[in-house]
Amino acid sequence: MSASLATSAARSGRGVPRAGTEEELLAALEYLADAWQLGALRPALAACRAMLAAQAGVEVAVLGRFKAGKSSLLNHLVGRSVLPVGVVPLTTVITRLVYGEREQATVHFLDGGRRSLALAEIRDYVEEQHNPGNQKQVAAVEVVLPEMRPYAPLRLVDTPGLDSALAHNTAVTWDWLPRVGASLVVISADAPLAERDVALLVELRKHTPQMALVLTKADLLTEQQQAEVLHYVQQRLREQAMTGLPVFFYSVRPGGAEWRAQLVRDFLQPLAENGEGARGEIARHKLESLRQQTLSYLRVALASASQAETARQLLRERLSEEREGFGLFREELMVLARQWAARALEESLARLRPTQRRLQEQLTRELAERFDGQRERLPAMLTCWRQGVQEFLARELSAVSQQQRGLFCAPLQEVQTHLARTVRAFHDRLADHVKSALGLSLPAWDFQPEVEEPEAPPVDVNYPFDPAFSAVCHLLPGFVARRPLERVLLRKARYEVEKNMSRLAADWSERVGKAIEASCQQAEAAAWHELESLTQMAAQTAPALPRLREQIAQLEQGGRG
């Protein structure tokens, strides 16, 4: 829908113009989401906008639980060991494999920067061991391989394992789901289709029609066991109305070539050959899911306008109670912000103590070496000490600030995860009120704060020294005062490391604290806007019925257009 049409719709106070094309439908959905303040739709709206704007190619996400064999599957498909595999959680960031004539790897950082890598360096950025909790702030790693030629223009995407003991890995994958193009859901054949696997398939169905189930480690099963597993899986899929979902067995061991060929022939190759058509189908699927979610909100408003006054009054009373108690919700968020901001400094200092001790030892060694080569008068020792400490702290603290960014920002990430759960719980409670009063269900809401991590504070080394001592030290005989002065200066150097490390942590804590506060403000605003929207829906009466019916009819017509 064009800007002029949107303006016309807004002025009329009625519906939206008929959305015939995909662009018009998306614009109509964006308009309605803004008009009704439907925050739950924003991630999916952004994903649809990005897909419609994309030039070519389809991302095939490989998803599944920890140790299902996702990375091994991708390595086997491209015919070489590119992605790390192991017995502990490894993958911590999104990794894309794309076709190119010359192999290369690029790491993309959250701040927009990028760096070229040798393939051997990939594990330094995608492995949990080398990048714990994504401390290096990696957005994604892209690996260009000539071996990807058979799959071009597809992009195969490795994702962190779900149900990992590492919560941040699971969060990365769930947050990424709205951007899924096609998907391979990887499940170990010896533990097929648990409840959480079914939940993943149900969630994926909202975002893409192009899904396949891959049962890895199939070589561990006999032919009879394979048949039993396939029967069980197909039965579970029928229960979820997913009878058309293709199921493939797979093994990376010798003898699995036939299974590999079947997956490529029946799923990946058709996607690659019909890349543009597949991309359009996925975009249409995402739009249809969004259309249905938007319609469910509008139908709540329609139900409120159609119901008897007693039903509206019941909903209004429940929502009024929520409004009266919102101050408590706000206070809980404020307490959360204060507690986490206070913990940020304490936890940072505690976790930095090993680094602090290492730097203290390193600085005293470097200064001792300088003093051994310094045989001049005592003022020269002070000058040597000042220069050595200044250069060392400026260099090393800058490195600590960069390398430990993830440590400093960890409280912010944990707060945002907690806020997402808190706001979703608030929304679920509002949805229960709507269900009780009107008999309708609201769509689930996946709130995510959008506050960026703070910039690193500048490293400013500042230390005092007794000026009176500096003024008279040249009068002291070097052979008497040299060794005592050296011991004093080395002790003071250790103190300067501790003091400036604390200052750095405090600077980081202050910046993280402000980001935590901003995240809590976003959560409060999101919850309040949802409460306001539902209050407005509950206020709809018979005079609003024509406008609501027109909006719903036009949106239904746009989906069919």
C-alpha cells in the first residue's frame, strides 16, 4: 500500500485499501500493526520486508537440538570438514555456507564491522570454547566454498543447538526463526520427535512452507527399526496436520551415500533449481501467517463490538484491574534494573580478578627489567616507572575492554532475556482475560528489547604520585634508596593495575546500567501499549462494527488477491 493510500485510510478512520500485490499486502499489514500497536508482529514484518527486498537466493537453516548432528550433516553435504563438531556444545553463532569460486570466510560483527578469515580460524569465532557466550560480539560468519556449487543459489545455515545447556545458544536460534527461508530439522534417529521437536516444527510452520525432517545416525538402526521409526514419526506428524512434511534418513558414515543423494535430489536440488519461485513461495507463506495473526487481533475487536454489554464490561473490568496494578509491574521492572545494574560491576570485578592478577605479574616483571637496565639517579627511576605504567595500562586495558566486551555486557543480555519472558507472561495474562470474556484467542507475542549494546568506554590512565617526594628524591643517595624505592614502585604498580581495572569495570557498568534501564523502559512501554490496545478493543461497540468488518473483509480479500 502506498503512502498516499495509507494516509487516506488513516484519515477515513475505516479500513485499508485492497492489498492485491505482496508489497501492498505487506504495507497494509504494517499499517494495521502500527494502527493497533501490534508489537508481536514487528519481527515477522521485518523478516518479510527483508525477504521481499532480497535479490536472490534462499537460506536453508539447519535446526535441531544439541548433538543432533547439524554441523556434521553440513560438512558431509559439502564434502569437507568446515564446521567444528564435538561432544560438547560448539556452535555459538549463525554460520552461512555460500557458493563462490574462491574459498574465503568473513566474520560479521554486531557493530557492523567485518573481518576476513582463513577457514582454519572459523572455530575461533563460532566455537563456544573460543567465543564463550559470544563475547566477541559476532553477528554471523559467512563461508564461501567452491564445493557449494551444486546447491547455488541456496545458502546453507548452521545454527546453535536448541536445548543446549548454554541458554544463550538456544536464544540465538529461537530469535533467528522469523528469518528462516527453508529449513532442515535435524533429529537423531535413535530419539525421534520428542515434544520439543514437535514444538519447533509447529513454530517453523508459521515462517516457511519449505521444511523437511532429517533423521541422522540412521546407520545405527536396522532396516526393521528404520521402518518402525518412520511409522512413529509419520504418526506424530499426522497428529499435527503435517502429513506432507518430507522425512529423510541420513548418515555421515560410509554407506550413507544413497541417503545423501535422496536428500539432495528430493529437497535441496528442487529448491536450488527453483530458487526465485521458492523464495516467492516462502515470502507468501510468511505474509499469510502475518495476515492471519493480524486478522485474529481485528476479530477480537469485532467480537467486543458484537458482544453484549455484560461481556464487554467483564473484559473492561479485568483490564481496568491490570491498569490499576500496572504500577506494581513497573516497579518490578525498576527493581530488576537496579539489581542487575548493581550486580554488573560486582560480577565484572569478580570475573576479572584472574586477568588483574596476570596483568599485575606482567607489569611488575616488565618494570623490574626496566629498573635493572636503569642505573641513573632516582628521578630517572620515577620517570621510567611513569612511562612504563602509562604505556602498559593504556595498551593492556584497551585490549581487556575489547576482549571482555561480552563479559561486561552479559548482564544486559540476561536482563533482556528475563524481560522477554516477563512481558510475554503479562501478555498471556491479558490474553486469558480476552479468552474468558469474548471466547477468542490472541496470537502469541514474542517481545524482544531492541537496545544496542553500549560503546566501549575510553581508557584513561590517571595516577597520582607524591609531588613532595618527587621534589626531594634527587637528594637521596642512590646506593641507599634504590632498592627500597624499587620495591615501593613495584607495589604501587600492582595497585595501579587494580585501581584502573576497577575504573574500567565501573565505566562499563555505568554504560551497561543505562542500557539495562532503557531495556526496562522498552518492556514497560510495550506492555502498556498492549494493555492500551486491548482496552481500546474492549471499548468497541455496535457503531464500530461497519469499520471493523470493512477492515477484516479488505484484509481477507487482500490475502486472496
